[in-house]
Amino acid sequence: MTIAKETLDHVKRWEGLRLEAYPDPGSKDGNPWTIGYGHTSDAFMKVYKGQKITQDQAEAALEYDLGEAEAIVMRLVKVPLSDGQRGALTSFVFNVGQGNFSKSTLLKRLNAGDYDAVPGQLAKWVKNDGKTMQGLVNRRAAEAGLWAKGSFVASRTVEAAPPSPLTKLATPEGLTAAGGLLAGLTGTLQGSGPVSYALAGLVLMAGAYVLIRLIRTGA
């Protein structure tokens, strides 16, 4: 599986590159030892104290690790994803692991079709040993940005609103009726006296009736 360049570049920015193995700062014995772009021991490459690798080896290990993370995403997520969304979740799984992702509320809500919940759920994964880490806050924000980029899905369908009466009047039939009404009214008002006023009232009533019929017909 080929990992998108944007996903690779994203993870590289947050993992950083170390070509010599370094210990887990929170572990007494240093395990798990880490090298390259956050790579720890697996079938692809064992990591041990004093180990050194080249940048090409680090790149290969990263592509392997992200391939595994992306495969987890594709297996556990049951709804369609854009490239950006898949990349964001791949980065997330690479960081928190399959176990955490599989049991997360994020995955549950996403599989229920609630795409909009993902950025907020990502923002909850910012603690290490119970303490909020600014680095994780920033990383989750970057993943949320990657998630939103090029998004093509939405959580809810939005029904089109019915056309308003004004929209219906902006048709050839409506405009013709309105023009006839105005012409008749203008001609009637050129006279004066009770008869002209009465005729003007009748013209207005007739025009209103015609317009109402047009609106109902177009509904």
C-alpha cells in the first residue's frame, strides 16, 4: 500500500528524525528503544541500544509503519474516507496504537456516520500520564486540519428548501401576469372619481387571484 506524500510529510514533522536509537524517557530500562521517525522494534526492524541507521532506512521504516497504521484504519472504519481523512486517522493510529483506536469513541461515532465529531474527539487525546502535553495538543490540531482538508462527506444530508413565492414569480408566466396587472392598473387610475377607484380595486383583486393561482400551480 502506497502512503500519500502528504501523510508522510505530516508524520515526519511531528515525529522528527533520529538516526541513533534513543530510550523511552518514561521507562526505567529504556524500552521501547526508538529510532528513525518514531520506529520501535517489530518484524521490519529491531531497535536496540547503540543502533544507528541511515535516513533511507528511516524512510523505509516509516513507510512500513504507516502502511500498517493505514491498514488498521481501512479495516476498522466502515464509512467512506477522503484522502485527507484517511491520512489524519493513519497519523492518529500511528501515534496512539491499534488498541486505543479500536476502543475509541472517535471510531464508534465515525462508523455511525458522525464525521463532524472526529475533530473534537481527536482533541481529547492530548494527555500523557494524565498530563496535557502541548506537543500532543498541536499534533491533534494538525490532524484535525488534515481531516478537514479535501473533505467530501458530511454527517447529515440537508434537504433543499422549497422555492419562495418570490422565486416562483420570477418566471415568464409570473412576470407576464405582473406586467398585465400593472398596465391595467395604470390605465384605470388615469381617470378619476368613484368609478375609476372601484375599477382599480377590481383590477387589483383580479391580479392577486392570478398570482395566487400561479404560485399554487408551481408548488
